Amino acid sequence: MSEQQTTKIAVQGHCLCGAVSFSAFASTALDACHCGMCRRWGGGPLLAVHCGTNVEFSGAEHIAVYASSDWAERAFCRGCGSHLYYRFIPQNSYIVPVGLLTAQEQFVFTEQIFIDHKPAYYRFANQTAELTEAEVLAKFAGPEV
């Protein structure tokens, strides 16, 4: 990965209706997740950036949270249904859909995960790192998942 791909930048974003907004520091590396849960959640692959543990939300009363597994939760706006984040519970790490961000020019598509779950009906032209389910689980969750 190049230096540009691992830079952290200040980001702001909001849901479709504007009831929930947030600010954070995000990696400029943009990832795609092809797992079945992400595709079911959003109707296609999740294109997202890692924001770490320090994300500040306003409009928290409009956030609904769904425990999608023992190690993660997903949140959405109660008003408009926008997907707000995937939170990896063991590290309290937030992954935010890039489409929520007010500025998107600085992001670089670097990695696709759960590549072995990607359906044949789409593909990205970008050259990225590709991790299988087993590689993702080994990298992020360890053997307990």
C-alpha cells in the first residue's frame, strides 16, 4: 500500500434526510466488502472507509442499531433508512459507507474483502488487494469467529 492510501483525513458526513451527521478521521483507503450480509444490507457490495474508534455523531436519537453478528453491529437512520456504519465490536472500530461523506475525492480503492463471495454478475475494473473470507477472518477476527 502506498503512503497516500494509508493517510488519515478529517471527514464529515450525514444521512439522506440530514437527521444524523458525524465527523471522524478516516483512512483514505476505500474498501469493498462482498459478503452476503453487506450485499443484503445494501443491495450490492459495501464501499466504505475505516474511521477507527473516534466518531462523533449528532442526532443519535435517530440512530437504530442492529446486532448483525456476535462481533459486529450495523446502524441506520430511523428517518430515511440510510446505512450509517458497520461497527466491529472487539475493536470498537467504525466502518462508514463512503457515499455518506460530503467530500469523496481523496479516497483510493485499495482492497476487496470476501472476494470468494462476490457474485459473477459484477466486477470492478480497479486493481486492488483481494482477501477471501478465511483471510479476512484471520486478519480481523482471529480464530474465535
